[in-house]
Amino acid sequence: MITFFQHLSRSLLPAFLIALIISGLLIRLLMGQSLTNEFDQGLTSRAQALMAITEQDEDGVELEVYPEALNRYFLDSEPDYFEIYNQSGLRLFYSESLDADETLEPVSTQSIDGIIDKALPDGRPGRLIKQTYYPKIDIDDDELASGTEQPTEKNVQQAFSASGVPVNINGLTLIPEEVTVTVATSRESLDHTLNQLNLILLLTGVLTTSVVLLLQHRALEQAVRPLQEMSEQISKLSVERIDQNLSLSYPIVELDVLKTQFNRMLGRLSEGFQRERRFSSDLAHEIRTPLAELRTMTEVMHRWPDDQNLKVSFHDDLLNSVGRMERLIQNLLELSRGELGLKGAEGIVDLSRLIPRVVTSHNIEFLAKDLVVNTEIPDGFIFVKGRDIWPLILQNLISNAAAYSPPHSTVDIVLSGGELNEKWVLCISNSAPDIEEEDLPKLFDRLWRKDQSRTGSHHSGLGLSLVSMYAASVGFTVSAKLNPPGRLNLLLTELGENQCD
């Protein structure tokens, strides 16, 4: 396994090297072409110089060589070379640097003009240019002076014609002869310059790579430092320190989002741990009470085993204690099944008939406290999914209202919505003078009850937790609010709506 720093380094370095190599090759190509073109321009100028001093008169093609101007063709060491031959392959002129039996290019009547690389006769690497042209027609000034006709502009243009068309000068017709000039020179200076360019590019690449590696190392160290800080902070987290939040030495947008989300997760985990601790404590308290009752009654019966009256008097108490533990365990199992997604919402049920039926089943509890129950349900059928779940939801909610409402108070059960695609809202409202605003977020916690009600034997504090779980499985959400203060409203709302008048 590699570090994030190593991963970034291995990802960036190859990309940089590829870009550097491609850039170097491109620079080398462009500079090489530029230098070669410049060298070829000089070579072309030398060929044109020879073409300029080549003339043709009635005696044939002549070449006026000026050693002072063409001294490189007369050097004893490392000279340049040229030769001129006609289309028949006859070599007319050649430089003194060439022997009589030496030639720069094999004679061909179909030779192609151009510039190529070629080894020189003395073995040096060279570059050769070949061009075909028509020599300048030589006008003899003496003949023109003795003639009766003076040279005209037309005669002069014909004298320099390069078309190969016969030229008439003062009655003398000359047919221009096409010849080819070949010039060769050493390319050692060009190769030396190109080699220097290669060396400069190589050294520049090495230096650039070294600098970039150094800067990249420092930049990546600075870039991953916040990640390292977060890793160190995460490594120090434990169950005892789960409430510690992550922090960054300097803000980075992407990491700030990660930090915020991670801190929220830590907050939820901390709340979860706290709930679990409260749950464990409350569960121990809930189980301890009936177990203590069972233990006490068992010890008394063990001490007086023959007292039949005592056994009869304890009979109902034993059943109540066992029933309380059974209900607690059953509710916990239901919660576990719901959290694991094992509680499915199958079938449909008509709330317009189910709600009155569940209310009727609690009439004894309502009468015992002299509670007034008001029910408002729209006319017609109200079908919702969750045939087996809605009875459990209503049983818990109505039982909770009956158990915790003060005597002689009112319980309101209102079902609204359903018109024009309006969401269904079930609101069960009862007096709750002991409930305060800060208690509302805890109402749906498992085993939570106000302290003064903890001694009750019928409710274990799991009813609203079950309602929350059941409601989610049928596409509803449950919430609580005090409206007005001292009156608790429990709202079951289809997802998207949360209002109760």
C-alpha cells in the first residue's frame, strides 16, 4: 500500500516527463529545420553564384571563374566542390578540389533538382544541391558596335531568356543549352550546431526535471499536509473521544466538505453512543424492577411454602411482572426487526374504519380517567398501505394518549387531507402538562419517559419508538410539537407534508 503523497508523485511525474520530452522533441524539430533551412539557403546562394557567372555564346558554354570570389573551391584542405555538365552527361566544368575521375553525383539525363545529404569525396559528411538552368547569353559588345543595329530592350530580354527558346541577337541565332550545376559543401558546422542544440536541450531537460521534482515534492508535501493532519486526528479518535471534531490548519474547499461531513457523522455517532448508553441504562432499570418483584415474591413463597393464601395473593402480581417483561422483550424484538428492514408494509387498510375501531378498544381506559375523545375523519374510504402495521401504529398512539392524559381532559383525533392530491395528516392531541419543549426530541428515543412516570407498569417507553419505525415503513413521518404549550400534538404525515391545525 502506498501513501497519497506517493500516489500523486507517481501520477504527476510520468505526465510531466512525457510533456517535457514531447516539448523537447518539438523544439528540436523546429530548431533543426530552421538551422537546416538557413544552411540550405547558403548552399543555394553558392549554386546561384556559379549560375550567374555561366554564359553561352556562339562558341558554347563558358564559365568565368574568379578564384578570389570562389576561394573555397581552391583550398587544399576541406574545400567545397562543384561541377557543371550538360544534358548529354558531358562534364563541362568542375572545381580544382575534384580530380578528373571524381564526380559528385552520377550523371543522369533525368536527374532531379534538389538538396540531399551526401558524403564528400574526401569522406566528410556533406550536403549537395543540384539545379538545372539555362546559362546567360553573352552579347559581344564589339560585334554590337560594328553592326548597324543597336541592342533593343527585346534583344536584352532574349539574351537572358531561361526558356530554352532560340535567341536572335543582331541576326545571330543562339539555342540556349540546358546545363546542371552541382555544389557540395561540408555539413560539419551544421551537425556541430545541431549537436550543441541537442546537448543544450538535454541539459535543460535534466535541470528542469530536477527543479520540478524539488518544487513538486514541496508542493505535494504542502498539499497533503491537511490530509495528514486529518489522518492523525482520526487515528486519535476512540469511543471515549468520539465527540472530538476534525479541524484544518488552513481551509481547502474539498477537504472542508469532507471535514464537515465527517464531523456530522461523528456527531451522529456520538449521539448514537449516548442513546445506546441511555438505552442500556434504561433497559437495565426496566428489567431490574420486574426481576426484583419476581425475586421478592419468590423468596417470600420459598420462606412460607405452605401458605396457600400467600400463593393466591401473589398469583396476579407474578403474572403482571412476567407480562411486563414479555411486552418489553416483544417491543425490543419489533424494533430490531424494523431497523433490519424485516417489517414490510403489505396490503392496504381503510383508516376511516380502522381508527374508530381502535378508539373503541380503549374505551375502558378513557372511561377510567373520564376522558373526552373527539374524532374527525373525512367521509368515504381512506385506503393506505400497511394492513398489519397501521393497527400497531394506532394502538401505540391512542394507548399513549390514554395513559398520559390527565383525568377529565380531552383527546382529539383528527385525520385531514386527501383533497387535490393533498397529503394525509393524522394528528392525535392530548393534554401533557409535564412535557416541555426540550423533551420533544427525546420522545421517540427508546425507553425514554419522564421520571415521574417511570414507575408505571404498563408502558415501557418503547411505544413512540415503535411508531416512528412503523410510520417510516408505510411512507409516513412522525413528529411532535406543543401547540398550545401544555398540549402535545403527535403528527403522522405523508412524506412531504407536516402540518396540523
